[in-house]
Amino acid sequence: MTKKQTVLYIILPVGIIMLAMFYYNFKDSCFNGNGTACLEKSTDYANYRMAQETETFALKACHAGNYEGCIRYANFALAKDDLNLTREYLFQACKLDKSGCHASINFELTQNNLKDALTMAGIPCNEENDLVACYYLGLIKIKQQDYKLGSDLLKKSCEGKVGSACYFLALHLKDHGDQDAYLYYLNEGCSFGEDKACSRMSR
């Protein structure tokens, strides 16, 4: 084997490996429309407090089908008091994942838009047994002063280990003078990871 052939024998496999690595890196890149990769870049920029780049790549992630990117971009819109854009991208998140729907319901509740929140929470709670949606539906019913149904929904959600449901049920029961039930559901909320419940218990 000549020296030239030896060099080619070494270089060609290395070149093929490098091309393969480039292809797979490109395939899994934000540039190629990988939503998870775009979200990771957004997170990297957030860690360096580069707000504009964080927002830009959150939007790219959303457009690439990543619901967390949509929620992050919606939060940027909310910080600018652009409620229409916030609602638009939370709705987009909802179309991609039920966790996006939860974020959208929560936003409508903070805006006291009970009609839309009720519609968004009712179907997944009643038809899909989505216990987080049931938690939000319980909150809505209590706001509407339907205390019996609201409490039942929060209890159902709490029994499904949704800590925030236990916590708000505890507060509701305390407001109605049931101290024993308040402490019980506060403890349940803390055991299911609701920090607000744990904080109250430590007072």
C-alpha cells in the first residue's frame, strides 16, 4: 500500500464519521426545527439573563411544536401586558399538551374570565378525569359560590394527589369553621408537594 493510499485509508473513515455527526447534530438542532433543542437554547440564554434571546428561542420552540416554549413566550407577553398575545400562545400550548391547557385555564382564572375557564376545565375534568382540570373546576365553582360541588371537585383532585387542590380545600374549610378538616387537608397538601401547605403547617 502506497503512502497516498494509507493517508486516504485513514482520512476517508474519519470524514464519514464527521459527516454523520454533523447530520445527527443538525437533525436534533433548533435550526432544523427541533422544538426541544430550541427550548434548551432558550433556557441556556435565560441562565445568562439574555432576555431577548430567551424570548426569541422560546417562540422558535413553540412554532416547532413544543408546548413549554409556547408557555414561556406567553409569559413574556404577559410581562408586557399584552393579554391578547398571552391568550393566543397559551391556547397554542393547550393544543399541544394538556399541561398547556392547565396554564391557559390558570391564566383565565387570574383574569377572572370564569366563562372561558369553566369551558376549558369542564370537558377534561368530566370526560377525561383530568384531576388538575378538576382542581381548576373546583376553584371556579367556589368562586361561583357553588360550595358543595366546588368542595367535592377539590376533594376528588386532592385524593388524586394534586397538592394544590388539598391546599385550597383546606383554606375553604377553614373559612367555614372546620378546623380539623383544615389541618387534615393542609397536611395532605404538604405531603403531595404543595409548598404553601407546608409553609402554613410550620407556622
